Amino acid sequence: MISGLESMFSQLRNFFPPDLSPVYLKAALVPLFETLEIAAAATFLALIIGLLVSLYIGARLPGARLLYALLASVRALPDLTLAIFCVIILGLGTAAGVAALTIFYSAAMGKIFADLFASADPGPVEALRSTGAGRVVVTFFGLLPLRLNDLLTYGAYEFESVIRAATIIGAVGAGGLGTELIGSVNMADYRRVTTLVIMLVIVVAVVDRVAWLVRRYPKLLLVFANCGVAAVWVNRPEMLALRHSIERFRSMLPPKAPEHLGVVPGLVGETLLMAFGGTLLAIFLAMPLGLAAARNLSPAVISFPVRRFLEFLRAIPEVVWGLLLMGVAGLGPRIGIMALGLHSAGALGKLFAESLENVPPEPVMAMTSTGGTKIAVASFAHLPLAFAPMMVHSLFRLEWNMRAATVVGMISAGGIGQALFDAQQLFHYQEMAWFLIPTWAMIMVTDLINTRIRKYWKVSEVTVR
Amino acid sequence: MLSIRNLVVAPSRKVAPVLNGVSLDVNRGEKVAILAPSGSGKTTLFRAITGFVPVTSGSITVDGIPVQGLRGRKLREWRCHIAMVSQRHDLVDRLKVYQNVMAGALGRWSTFHALRFLLWPLQEELEEAEHALARVGIPKKLHARTSDLSGGEHQRVAIARALVQHPLVLLADEPVASLDPDLSGQILALLCSLAQENGFALLCSLHQPELAYKYFDRIIRIEDGKISPSGQRRNSEKVEVSA
């Protein structure tokens, strides 16, 4: 036990001090800009594709339902898994990162936008219909203007998610900070890892502020669109390699089951263990942290530092947590559980705090006026009132962690993700493609159960922020 | 009992005070209605009495104890003597009815006692809740889900919670605003009879003059931040019906 702690501390010492030499900082700027380029290009493309697809669905043109189902199932594939495929098809580099994020977020945005159109106020739309206008006209003159503000708001939120994803998408060789980070870990250059993690935390903090601005003034998104165009041009895939790409893609088909099918349930089990374990750990940590971070329950002396701590926890992506933990706690699913738990605790802690802050004031007043202590009032009013949104946030986290659990698998935490990554490393592309099937199935099932539970709790929609 | 002298409540120096020299006495068992349009400061008056809004000048006392300057434990003890029933929405939906009722006892319970009750209510606590519910006429609802209650039942549970508090003063802020006339009458009659039986001072704000004249001993009005001179006993004033 003592010696274990000792080796942990000696491992930790390898991470300090961070490499802040001007030479390295200058060199690290390149992947930093790559990350920003990937994010800008992918957001731009995904916004356009997502909008077009959702308009098509909104207009209820033929095949709209099928298209919607397709969006839902593409969204079920983790972005990093998509990145592995894009790296194989398009080759190493930022173009693969742009492609992977574009596919994932086109589906994500398309689905959200389609949902927004579906829940648009029917009155004006019907009024337009009754003028005899066609479906496409109604879509452009009715649905689009009705929902424009919401579209921009959600677009800004997705932009934030894309940047977070772009910092790590490179972990499988798709360029940017992620590639640099994995390289440094593999070279056991831990002081540089610390430098990169610090950069990552700063980037995410800056993006947090920018995204807040964009949500406030959605029109800023139009300014960023120009950067998007430039980034798309810089990161365009090599067209000459098109034939090569198609060949690579064909080499993955048809998917072939691995020879030892008996190991698959074990792999699925490990991934599920990581997803559930990580989510439970996150809830366990986020409960006290969320209470401490809620500004209506805790004094600023406590809530302010706790908020910063939560930001730090969620600024570091799961994979990076996994890499950091690997140095001190070995391999296997427990790394995955801890990595998912720590990152999700940061996200859930913030959402729990917001749920507690957003409880209706009347019952709280009523409880306070009975003269109960602060803790008594919090447990009689705040906790039961915030229970439903907190449950929903936890369920969404579980779904998210299903994806994340396959992703952390790639850094030797086990499960389906590791099997998929190993197959890629051995160039068994058909087998690799086969592993997509259980991955996809797990996430779809979680999504389905999630929807059921939300219906049972009568919380149909929850704003993501 | 409840005694208010020259009460001034001004949120800031720049705007006119919401309450500007209110004086009012309500005795044990007395039922007083406040007729006032929205925005006239009656909610501010209630919030000042419960210590949610600081008093700028003047005084509020209950049994001679002033609310000004009370903080922490002392403020909680003060609030313990004053029960609140408001429009609606002031029960916690996710709690069971008995939990909402016994929340009235939070003021005399320790934190530990409160948490233990949430997880493990004792028989005598359930009986106390049932007794309170019986007095408001719905003893069967003890284990019901709060979200399943009707509007009238909702207010009865809020009143039961106030009873558990054993208050000296009960403040009712438009308790019947979201109920139909029949139910409104029942709820006000219940409040008034409980005030008489338990001997607490009842201060109730209303919109409907006819209900005020029917059930209450005394009616006051708030105009321009002051109690207007028309506040008199009902038998000395004609029933007026305003549009």
C-alpha cells in the first residue's frame, strides 16, 4: 500500500515541472492551430449539412423518416471511432479529423434541428399551408424564420462541443493537440504532456467564454463562418488520393466477425462496466460538488472555488484523464471508470448546481419561512425539486459515457474500444468494421431506454445548458 | 400579538418606498383581510414580516419581539412563529403529502431530525401529520403524491403544514387566487375557523371584496404604501362591490 503510493508519487513527479521552454511552446502552437482549424471547418460544414438535412426532414419530403433514423444511428457512433475510420480512409492528418467531426456533428445537429422544426408553433405554418403554398415554400417562409433563433443558439452550443472534440480527435492520428499529446505520452515525455494539458484547459476555458458570448449574440456565429470557410479550404482532403481512399474503404467490407466470438460478450461487459461505473462515480462525486457549487445554497467563498474545480475536471477529456491515470494506476477498466468518472463529475457537478439554482422560488420560500435550518430546507425543497432534471442529466451522461467508454478503450482501458483499436493496429480492417456493430447497438439501446425513462418521469425535454 | 408601527420598506434610496408608514395591530384569534391591487406592496409587507425583506424604519413585533436585526438562529426562531400560505405552487411536488405537512415542524427540528424524518418517519410523526390533515378535512391524503392533489386539496395541505407549525401569526397571501368561488369560500371559512380555535392572528390578502366582507373581522386597504383610512369593521361599513 505504502510502496504503491510511493510509486504513484514518483510517477506524478515525472509530470513536473511542465516544459515551458520557448522552443517547445512555439512548436506546440502548430497543433494548437490545427485543433482550432479542425473545429472551425467541422462546425461550418456540419452546420450547413445539418441544416439542409433537417430542412428536408422538416418539409416532410419523401424519405424524411428514414433520413431521421439514419441521423439517429450515425449519432450513435462515437466521434473518435469515426475518426479511426477516417484516418484509414483519408490518411493521417487534419483532413481525417475534419471529416470525422463533420459526419458526427452533421448528424447531431441535423437531429436537433429536425426536432426543433417538429416542435415549431403549428399556427403560422398551417396559415401558410392554407394559402396553397407548397411544402418547400412553407419550410423556408414558415419553419426557418420561426426557429432561426433557436437554431443559432443550438448551433453555438454544438460549436462548443466540436472544439472540445477537436482537442482530442487527434488521439488516433487525426491531427491537432490530440496527436501531439498521444505522441508525448508514447515518448514518455510527461513534462510536455503537462504543458499540453495546460494548453487544453486554457483552450476549453476560452471556448467556454466565447460560446457564452455566441449564445448571447448568436449572430457572432456568422462572423465565425468566414473562419470556417478558410479552415475548410486549408484542410481539404487530397483529391488525388481519392482512388486510394475508395480502395481503403472497400477493404473494410464486408465486416467480418472475429475468430473468437466468445470474447465479444466479455468485451461488451467491460465497456458497460466502464460506462455505468464511470457514471455512478460521477454522480457520487457530483452530488456534494453540485451542492457546494450552487450559488443559492453555498456562500461565494465555497461556490467560487468549487466552480473552478469543476471547470478543471471537465476541461480534461476522458481520454486525457485516462492517459494521466495510466501513469499512476496501471491499465484496465478501472482506468476507464476513473477517467469517465472524473470528467463526468465536472460536467454533472455544473449541471446539478444549475438544476439546484433553477428550482421554483415559491416552495423554497415556504420551506424557509417554517424556520428550518439551511440543510433541512435544502433537503426538503431544493433536492426534491431538482430531482427530475438531475435524473435526466445523469441519464444523458450515461448515454454519453457509453460512447466515451468505447473511446477510452483505445488507450488500453479494455472493452470493445480496445478490440476495435487493436484490430486497426493489426490492419484487420474487416474485423474492425465488425466491432462497430456491437458499439452501435449498445448506444442505440441506451438511447431507447433513456427515452422510456424520461417519459416515465414525465420530463420530455431538457435544455442542455 | 402582531404589531406593526410606522413601517417603511424601501429597496433603495432612488425609488419611492414600497411601504411608507404602515401601522397595524392584529390580535390573537383576529381575522384581518387586506384588500389591495397587485403591486400595492402587500407581498412586500408579508415578506417584511417573515424577515425576507429588510425593514428600512419602523418596527414589526410579535409578542413584543422585534424582527429587525435578527439573523441566523434567532431569525429561524422568529419564522417558526409565523406560518405562510400563498397562492399555490408552494408545496414541493416530489415530496409525499405527509412530508410536506411535517415540513411545518422544520423550525423546531434539528437538521439531523429533519434528515432522519425524510428517510424514516416515526409513527407519532405520521399521526401528527394525519391529525393536521384531519383538521383541514383530508385525512385520507396522508400518503398521496403531492402532484396528484387538486387545487383545493393543495391549499388544504398548505394550511395543514401551517397548523403543524403552531404559529402565533398566519399570513395568507392570496390563498384563493387560483380557486373557483365555491372552493374559495370553503378555504377561507376553514382558515377563519382555525384562527378562532387555535388563537393565531390571521392576516390574509384577497382580491375579492365580497369574500373579505363575508369572512373577516376587519378589512384594511393599502394605498400609496399606507393603510388607507377606509379600514373599518365590517358591520360598520356597507358592502361594496367593485368591478
